[in-house]
Amino acid sequence: MNKDNRFDLDLKFGQEYEQKLEDLLKTKGKIEVKTERDIWKTTGNIAIEIRCRGKASGISVTKADWWFHILSYKDEIKGMICVPVDELKSICKAMLVGKIARIVKGGDDKEAQMILIPITKILQYL
């Protein structure tokens, strides 16, 4: 923490984390990118697919190390959530057990099962 309001210390800290993010994106494993379109803005939720047409899918089968969940609105990226996949799986389980999240059907022909997670709550689990 920079108690002296010294720009040079803040700059160094910021540059370190810019490098960490760059390393993550280049070399730290595979990523899965999902995009939440518009509806999150009114529901306050993201949906993480776990099954489709009776088979495991989405987060249940991904080989990725990192999960990026993009929040788009009117075709613009408004933000994103980035979480290691193993940690997101644990968060999903904990939120389901705590009845904070729930499983819903959706997608094409309502054939997918998804965990519906309140965006405001996910950060509390990180």
C-alpha cells in the first residue's frame, strides 16, 4: 500500500500487474471465453453452462485453465470477469449449496442447463 501517495510506487505496482496479465494471456494456460449479451444488464446475472442435450458441457468439460466471462451490452464490451476455472467451479458449487445461485434451462430450444449467478455476489467468493 502506498501511504505516501508516491506516483513512482503506484506506477511500479501497476506495471507489475500489467505484466502479470500479459503473461497470463500469453503463456499461463488455455482460456475459455463466454459472452453474456445484454440481458445481464436487466437481470444482474451471468449464466454458466453445465449441460446441454443431456451431456456435460461448458464449465463441466472445459480444458481451459482460465474462464473469461465478457459482459456485452449493445455490441460493446462493458466489462469482464476472469477466474481460474477450478476456482469458478468451486464458486459455482458453493453458491448452489448456499442457494445464492440456481440451475435454469436456457439456450437453443431450452436444451442447456446453466448455473445462474448474481454478478454482485461472485466477487465475494474470490
